[in-house]
Amino acid sequence: MDGGQMEDRQELRGIQEVADSLGITPRTLRFYEDKGLIDPHRVGNSRIYTKRDTARMQLILRGKRLGFSLKEIQEFLDLYDADPGHLEQMRVLAERCRARTEELQAQREALDLTLDELAAMARQACERIEQLS
């Protein structure tokens, strides 16, 4: 067996090993498989994950953590597969990141207003308590 074949064989991992390495459950891996975002090989009933499958899962988890929808993540992964130079993927990623940043900044502003209003209400309530005591 040459070095490349040995390296390929070492890259194949089972569902529990991949789940553990990503800090997720096997159920999470099966969920993303059901959604068509990953496609592990099968040996009988066992799922076998390649380095590529693991890398796709890392991208999926990062996308979810950053608030992207499964549809957006799927589109991004499809671009990655279709564009060998990844130029279009990077353009789409940059635009999606800008849009997500704008959404989060709007949410931050709304939260700041809500926090200010709650603090004012709490002060008023405390003042009223003192007046009535």
C-alpha cells in the first residue's frame, strides 16, 4: 500500500469519532445527512466519513453558529463544489457576511433600547417603592 492509500484510509472515520471530534452528537450528523448537506459513505449500516465530509460539517456548524439558515449553507456548499477557484463562493460569502452583520447590528440597537427602557422602568419602580414605604 503506498503512502497516499494509507493516508486515505486514515482519513476515514466512523460516526462517533467524527461527532466527538466536532463536539456534536451522532444524531446531529444524521440530521445534516437527512438534509442533504453531507453524504457519508456506507459500509453496511455504518456511516464512514472522509476528510471532506468532516470539513463540510465544520463549515455547516460555523454557518449555523453565525446565524445562517440551512438553505444559505446549502447554497454556499453548492458553490464550493461548482467553483474550483472558489471566487464566486467568496463573493457570495462576503455579501452574506455583510448582510448578517447588518442584521445583528439592528438587533443590537433594538436590544440596547430595550435594556435602557427596562432600566428606566426599574428605577421608576424603585422610586415608587421608596415613596410608598
